[in-house]
Amino acid sequence: MIPRLVRHGFSVLSALFWSLSLGLGVLGEIPLVDLASETTRRTLVDREEGQYLGHPTTVLLEDDHTVLCVYPKGHGKGAIQLKRSTDGGLTWSPRLPVPDNWATSLETPTIHRVIDAQGHRRLIVWSGLWPARLSISEDDGSSWSPLKAAGDWGGIVVMGSVEAVRNKPGHYLAWFHDDGRYISKGAQAANPSIFRLYQVRSEDGGLTWSQPRVLWSDSAIHLCEPGAARSPDGRTLVLLLRENRRKLNSHFIVSTDEGATWSDPKELPLSLTGDRHTAKYARDGRLVISFRDTAKGSVTAGDWIAWVGQFSDLLSGREGQYRIRLGDNQHAWDCAYPGVEVLSDGTVLATTYGHWDAGKSPYIISVRFTLKEIDRRLSVKP
């Protein structure tokens, strides 16, 4: 079967021809809507001629229009940059002042909202490798503490996800991975490399964090970059996982006891196979998951994709409702470490980097869309 592709100038037949001409297999019947050419949806977040800019994450504040974005000046490492939008991602500020030692960041930064047991809200920015470091803002990002080691441990993409613990105010879980090189000072990867998934916990609203606990490890498959999604009833946590050896689909693991125990890994369908999954719920209860497409046989392999479906699709292995191509990456794979925010009017604000112009350095853009308009294009019901 061939994917149904809705795009101006790109028919189902041309999609089939593309797949066959490359000798590829194809995904199943999940529809694919292409927004990549609709540049009016785009907002430039940051671009610098000749400078690699990538790997952003975002956080939407409670006023429903202020968005903060952090990203490194470099490929996966470099001085952390900070920008702010006060209109839901329609425009972005210049680069904002940050602590001097943000320039010493060695890894992709991530930004998260946390709230302590007394209801005090703060923002935290993580910077990985060894030691994992943390910067804190008590005033919604106007000022920040310098990066400070969270403990005598480290890892890769610290933290891809941070999730509040159910029924325990101020308690949070967070996840990352490591291949043996950064978990401790002077550590070295084994041969063959062993990938491990780690979980840490905070009980004071994100100020301090526990020692990492190993959830899973293997040398045969390399599962990494955990992205969390919680079930609508709040009782189930899922971690969506990149498969770094490119031998299998992406995977997931499940916890029904707030991270105390986790299931064995299981493969996701091709429609969700990719890197750095970031999941948010739309206003109608559907999940929107943004990632880099790495599915074998996909006509959008290497591009920026959003998947839309139900939480139950994750557990059952169903392909989902549809996929959206948000950006046409002019590189074989390098794009889409995304931020996803959902505004109160239903607008999805997705932010990431990519090689959007052939032969040029990557830069960061935001794309806005609603599920209602995609539904209308496909004549589907939520």
C-alpha cells in the first residue's frame, strides 16, 4: 500500500514513483499532509550566516503567549542561546542575556517548567555530558543562576523529558541516556557500546535530583533520547525511544506505577519511527508528536514530521491517524530536535532546526498549525 500524501504539486502517483525509483518500501495507509512548502506558516527564530544553529527546546508559560527557547550555538554543543516570544511564536526577541558560564555548555540544552509543593513556579535549563549541570530561574526566565553540577554524574541529552509525579506535588521524574562515556568522570564506553536509559527524581520542585537509576541496558539495540507521554487518565507513562543502530524501528517502554518499574522495550510502528520524540496533547485530546523521520521506506525520511493519533495507538501498535511534514530538510538526516507547545486556541507551535536551504548552515524556525485545518483537508473526524 502507498501513503496518502496531500500536498500541492505532489500526488500519490509521484510519491509512489519516488519510493519505487529509490528501491524503497513504503509506510502503510496512514495519510501524510505536507505543510513544508507553506512558508507563510513559518517564523524565523534565529539564523546566522555560516553558523550552525540547532537543537532547540521550548517552554510555554501559563499566560498562553510567552514562549522561551534555548539552543546551542553549534552542533549539539556550544554556548547556550536564549530567546523569548511574547505572542505565541509569531515573533521572537533578539538573543537575551544569560549567565557567563552558559557559554561552557558541552551538550544540547533543554528547558522545563517545574512547580514545588508550595506552588512556586520555576524554570530549569539542563546541560549534559559530565557533569550534568542545571540552571534555575525563579522569575520566568528574566534572570538565571549559573550552571551548577546536579551531582557527580552525567549523560547525553539531559533531560529529554521531565514529568510531574502523579499525586505528589513538587515531585518530578526525568530521563536521559548514556553510552558509558559520560555517566561518571573519566568513564569510557565499552566495546561494543552499551546504551543505558536512566531515570532521576526530584522531590523539591526541581532544585535537587537523585542519583541516576538504570532502567534498561543493551548492546544489541541502542535505545536513547527518551520522550515522555502520559495517558489521558494520568495512570500510564510511556517513553518513546530512538533506535540509534538503525536496525529496528523506534521503541517504547511503559510504567503504570510512576516510574517504579518499566516494561521491556517494544517496537513502535514505522509511522512513529524517528529521533527525539516530543509529545503534547492537542485541545481535543489527540497526541501531537514531533520528531525526525527515520522510517525505512518513508518518502519523508530525514524530514521534520508531526504524528497525530491517540495515546492508545502507542500501546496497541497502530499507525495513528495521520502524519504532517512540517519541514523539508535539505540534508540526509540532520534536523528536528523539536519543541512543541499547544496554545489555548488550539494552535500547535512547533519549533526546530534544519537545513532549510540547500548548501546553507542549519537554522531555527517555528511552524504553526491546527488539527482542525488538517482534519478538513483530509475530511476526517477527530
